[in-house]
Amino acid sequence: MSSGPVGRSVQDIAAAHPEVEFALVLARTIESAKTDPEQLRGAIYELARQKLQQLSHDDPSEKARLMQALEVAIAGVEDHHIKASAVERFPLPTPVPLLAGSGSELIPAPIASSGAAQASYSGSRYNWDINVSKPAAKRLRWASSTALRYCAMLALFAIIAGIVVAQRHGVSLASLRDAVTSLWTSPKAEPSKVAEAAAEANAAPKSDPLLPTAYGVYAVSADKLYELTALQIRAPDPRVAISAAITTPSATILPDGHVRFVVFRAGTDNGSAGLIEVRLIARVKRATTFDATGKPVVATADDTWVIRNISTPYRAAPVKDEPQMYEIQPREPDDALSPGRYVLVVKGLAYDFTIDGTETDKRHCLERLAAANGTFYSPCQDP
């Protein structure tokens, strides 16, 4: 039999054409990498090492440190893969040497099946029938898929880029390792608790509605804040029985006699200096004058009031966490002002207010007598 193209051995072809041998080796390596994730990871690691060599700094110590960081990352990925992977690996059949037969027919050598993976073949084409469970088969398909290989490569390059950036910013490998460890080992907080903590941190501090936000003098009555207006006249010395006449009605009406006051001033001294008191204002109900003949003339004077030297004891106290405020309270907590008009005297200034209701205290009513030798006041005979 004469030797022809069909009778030439594979070795002779490879010797004559080395590109054929290279192609066979490359094809077998690619086919093996498709079904062997470990070999695929090894190829990616080697590619990462080469890329890092191109990205590394010219400084030998810097290059050595970055290469060490890459090796630490590779070791971590391998350790995580070994622990977390639930994919059952099956041994791949050994490549069958092709035997030259008669003509162009090639017959593969027999191969023994292993474990749960069994294969049958006929002629020169393999007909694999792998008996594995559906979940295992699904994991195997995903492990050898192009998407998984692409994701793994992207993740690895992201890790390498992060290590390079961290190294250039002076972050040590120990710090990176500790940070990664804390992320994996720290307990997960419940979403509800995290949301509550974030809400508490971002919430604005609640303001007390009974504390003023602008400088001034205020009264608190029936759980409501009222600003007081100062009179045009100053409060007289307590030794003076009656003040000058007030001809304007009260601007602030309080619904309840259980009242306290809040003073809000810049650089306040917490009420420690000066006189603080609540003094009674009386209405001049009748005014008596004399005509030219000396005959008395009595007239109603409902639009006239005077400050008396009758006072109710109050005391000042600082407001907690408010250094520019102090509070003025009655000495006895249960004390209440009766219906009528009053002034709060703070450092000589008279802040006017009225307690709503029917006046029953006779001290709120006066009669005035204007004589030739002066003006005199006396309690009303009938309120």
C-alpha cells in the first residue's frame, strides 16, 4: 500500500506544520477552560497580573506592594470560592487518542464512566448523557456561562483598580483587610431600626410652644403664650399709692388667673437684679369735682385707670437650657389672680394685662375726689 495523505500520521503533520500543533493545543485549552472554572480563574488571575504590571508605578517597592495586594485579593477570592461554592464538580473524560483505521473512519478508545456522570458515544461523535440532578445541572450551566466569566473578570478588575487607588492614597493593606473583614462580620441592623435612627438624626429639634422665639415679655395662661405690651408710663415707687391716670384699655386679655411670665432678653441676668412684682390696677368708677359755687359734681369715669401699690408676690427662676430667658412664677403654685387688670413690673417698666371675668375684688374699683387742696382716691362704695 502506497503512503498518501490519508496514511500520514498526526505527528508527521505537526512536525511539518507547527501552527497545526499550536492550534490543537489552543483548542484543547479553550475547551477545557469552558468546563473548568478553576482553570478559567487561573487564566483571569494571570491576565490581572500582567495588567497590573502595566499599571504599576515605576518604583520597585511600589510595584512589589501592589503585586502583594493582588496576591492577597486572589487568595481571598479563592478562599471565598472554596467555602461558598455549592457546585458539584464532575471529572471530565480524558481526551481520546484518535486511532487510524481503514479509510477515513476513526474509532475512539473505550472510556470508563465515573460516578454520577456517565457518557455514551458511537463512531467518531460523542453523545453525552450526564445523569445529574436539575439544580446541579443548572449550577453547572451557570458556572460555565459566558455571563459568569464576564462578571468575574469585571469584579476582579474592580478589586485591582480599588487596591491601586487605595495604595496611591496611602491606605495600607492591613487597613483594607480590616475594612473588608468588618463588612463581612458586622451584624446586620434591622431596616426599621436604621430608618428610625436616621429619622431621629435628621429630625429638627422640637421647640416648646410655651417659650418665645423673639425678645419680649410674655404671659402663659391656659397653656397659651401671650405677648405683653408696656404702658406709656412707668410704674411708680411702691411707696406711692396711686400712679398717674391711664386712659387706654388693656391690650392683652388672659383667660385664666393661673398665670406665669417669661422674659426673653439679650444678656439677661435671670431676674436677679431689679424689682419684679405684679401690681393691681384699679378702675376709676366715679369722679367728683366741685363747680364754681362749691357744689360737688359726680361723673362716671369708666375710661380711667390707675396703678395701685398693692402687689402679689412673684419670684424669678432661670429657664432650663435657655440662658437668655427667665420665668416669673407665683410664690405659691396654687395662687391665682382674680379677674381684673394688672401690670407686671420688671425693672420699672409696667407690662399691662387683664384677667378675664367679672371683677369681684373691691380693690379694683376707686372713686376720685378732686378738691382744691389735691386729688384723693377712695374705695368704691358699691362695686
